[in-house]
Amino acid sequence: MTKDRRALSSIAAITLTNRVYKLHFEGSISGTQVIRFLKHLQRQVPGDILLIWDRARIHTGKLTQDYLQAHPEIHMEYLPAYAPELNPEEYCHGYVKRSLKNARPKNKKEMQNLLNHGFARLRRKPGLLLKFFHSAGLSVRQFQLP
């Protein structure tokens, strides 16, 4: 069984078009992985992107900020410091983590498969995704169609 809780880390984004985007990385996430995820998001989401994220060092660091400066199509709004309850994505990760609480993966590959299944379940639950926005205090009535 893999014992290192940071063996794999995930970055995820949820959208008002009822989409979940995610990437997994070995170890802790750095600015380099944030940029890789932003590029992934740009390939998947046409047009402008509004990011609502916390003030984690990986979001506010020079490498990430330089990338964002070079990409004006990505707009940022920062949450107050230490306010995970205001971030819909935190509820998304919490849901996936709860679904794994009794899992005993033998290796990183098995853990990644379990994470992928957890995120795939979320994609099939638009009502739950909408609830994540409501739990964060955002008054979204319905998802936009893609």
C-alpha cells in the first residue's frame, strides 16, 4: 500500500458549464505544474478563462504570475486568505477524497485510477457540482450549456 499521502497531488477546476478538469502529478505541486494545468485548461476551454483561486504560493509565485501576465485571456480573482469554504473546488476535492477514505491502493498507478474514477463520478453529477458552488456561497441557479 502506498503510504506517502503526497505521492500524488491533483489540480482540478470546475466550471459553470458543468465540467471538471484535472491533472495528477507525482509529489507536491509547484508553479511548473500549475502552468502545465493552465495550458491544459486553455486547450480544453475556448476563449477567456476566469480563475477563482486561493492565495497559495503556487498561485502567487513569480513563475505562475509571469505566465498569467503573458496570457491576458486568463483573468484571476483571489479568494481571501485561509478561506477554503469559499472555494467550490475545495468541495470537489473533498468529495473525491471522501470516496477514497477506505481505499488501500498498492501503488501510485492504482491511486491515480481511483482518483480518476472519483472525478469521473463527479462529472455525472451536475446537481452535486452545482451544490459545491452553493456551499461556497455563490448564487448559481443552473449550469450554462457548453
